[in-house]
Amino acid sequence: MSKNRQWLLKQRPRGMVGPEHFELVASDMPRPDFSRGEVLLKTRMLGFDPAMRGWIIDQPSYLPPVQLGEVMRASSVCEVVASQSPELPEGTLVRGMTGWQEYCVAGPGSAMPPEPLPQGMTPEMALSVMGFTTLTAYYGLLEIGQPKPGDTVVVSGAAGATGSAVAQIAKLKDCRVIGIAGGEEKCRWLRESCGIDELIDYRSEDVASRLQELCPVAINVFFDNVGGATLEAVIDQMADFGRIALCGSISTYNDAEPGPGPRNLMTLVRRRIRMQGFIVLDFLDRYQAAMAEIGEWVRDGKIAWRADVQQGFENIPTTLLRLYSGANQGKQLLELP
């Protein structure tokens, strides 16, 4: 019988995560119970998100932490390769959260039952522009940020899969959008392909100075993917009654020790600013309506997107690291043969 290759969490990182924190093993091939509607899935593509660093911390969160010796959690698109289910015949592509492994068993009783891809949707689309990253952008901006026409919206991590969607949705809502991203190429893509009004390259420009120049005490909405010094700099330029949506803090995820928080939190009091964290799971009861609107924007060419597709099962851990070095160009994915 052939084996099932898996990447397991070997140890919890202190500081930067690396390949040494995972272990490659070959386990027995899983066997589906066809009488319960189970199917055998083969992984075709994996998705990578900054939040995965938080999933391997041993502390309570919105999802239980990945345990030592468990398959690393990750979103995926898989192919049904063994089935007796009329709803999931062999050859069907499905998306789910099957993790860093070549094969797995899933069915109606799974924690996340496999969801067939709609006709015409590619694995790249399913894990990026038509996946949870854009849903996160949609709800974080519209529900937490509540932008109004004419508002100034600032987005950190603006070249990422979530950030670029936030920036473009804000433009669709008739806002002035300022993106913060790292590197000339990413800023050029945001300007030329996404239509962003102003860009700040944090690698070559001082973020605080540029914000003061572009929007002195005039930021109505801030969608934050970065945290740290960037969050502090934006708070200084927030307008009265501004709204901050806290989505992530990628600048701090791999710190060995927690850093100090923003030193200017009293600005929230003086200017009556609302700052709120959120996760996309908070809004899943309205999933279908959101996906319908996002799908219309994508079909009409109103949201540009791109995916960075790496190759090979053996390269899975190093692909995760691309997120934290800023090497990824858009949504980070990995394709399996």
C-alpha cells in the first residue's frame, strides 16, 4: 500500500518559525468509510496565511492550537480520488482545511465538510480572490471600518491577498485609499493594477512622515494587517470618530518576546476613535450574500488579484516563511503534482 506523506508540528517556535519546527513523515494511507459518505481526497493545492503562525502557539484562540505531532493546519483544494458518494464523485475538486498532507478522508461529519468548487472556479481562485482572504477584507472593511464616500482609508500590508482586496473594495465605495506596502514592485502593482490613490513604501520611506504629509489627522478608516510601529504611526493621524479594523499583526508574529503596544492609545480617547479586532468566522452566517457580491466584482474585472504559486510537497515549510519575509507576490499558494 502506498504511503501518505505528512508534515507534522514537531516543536513550537520561539521567535521566527522555520522548517526545523516541522517533521516530514510517511503514514499509512487513510481509508474512507463509504457507508458514511466519506471520500478519499488528494491534495492539489495549499493556501498559506500569516495567521498560521498563531495557530502553532500553545494558547487559546478562535481555533484550537495545532498540537505537537499533529498535521499542520492549512486551507486546501483537493481532488476526490475514491468515492461512492453521488454528491462527491471521483474527479470532483473540493476546498477545505485538510492541512499539510497528500491524502485525507473527509465526509459530511467532518469539522469542515468538503465543499465542491463551483464550475469555472480554479484552485487558485478558490484559495485567494474567491476565498476567505477576500471575505476577511469584505467584512473587516464594510462591517468594522464602515467607510463612507469621500473617506480616507489606509491599508497596511496592502499588497497582500487581504490588503489588496480591502484597498479595491474601498475604491468601489468611493473612498480615497492609501496603501502601505514593501518594495517598488508591489507599490507599482497596487497603483497600476488596483488603482490605489497613494502608496507608501515602508522599505524606503518613513511611514509616519509620509502619513503626516498625505493625510494630517484625516484618516477615517484604517485596516491593519501589520501592527507594531505602523499601527502607532496611523493612530497619530486618525480623524475624530475614526474606525480601526484590526485584522492581523504580521510584524510581531515571530517576535521572541511580546513588544510594547502603541504608546499613543490615549489618542483613541481624545479623538473618540473605535478600534476593534475581528475574525471572518464572526460573519459566516452571511457567507453566501458576500460571495455573490464579490463574485460579481471579480467577473466584472473590478478586483485585481494575483497568486504566488510554489511547487513541491518538500517545499511546504519554506513556502510558509515567504509570508514573513515579504517574498510572496499576492496570495501564497503551493501546488502539488
